Amino acid sequence: MKKVVAILSLVLFVGAMQTSYASNSVIATEIQNDELVKITIDELPAPVKETLATPAYQNWSVEEAFYNKTKDHYELSVKNGAESKTLKFGKDGKEIK
């Protein structure tokens, strides 16, 4: 009987921990989404557009653009054929690694 009670207690504890983790993940996602504001490519600063026009980025097309309010930089979802990635740029047009 003690084993059954111990196992049930453990199952309940693990379930509570999973619920807590899932709740924290939702909160983190909401905070992250509040930081990013979707913008159009036309709204990018001129230095970022100029950097994107250089040979290093000429084969990449911008799929989506966001302004990160918290970090004060731009995040671009770009695609080159089947390859996709996210690039980050400061207002000065320099890529943030």
C-alpha cells in the first residue's frame, strides 16, 4: 500500500511540474512576441537596406521583417533557395552575430 501511495504521489508531482513548465513556456512566448513588431521591408532603415543590397546578401530574399523593441535591432527571416535563416541588424546596417 505504501508503494502505491508513493507512486501516486510521484505521478501527481510530475504532472504538476509539467503543467508549471507549460505555463511558463506560454508566458515566455508572450513576452517574446511583445518584443517583436512586424514591419514591412520598406520600413527598414536605409543602412539595413544598403547592407542587404551588397554581394554578401544578394541571393537572400527577405520573407519577414521585425523590429525588436527590447534590443533595438531588426530581425529578418531570409531565404536562399531551400535554405532559411534569421539575420539581425543594428540601425547602422551592421549584422549582429
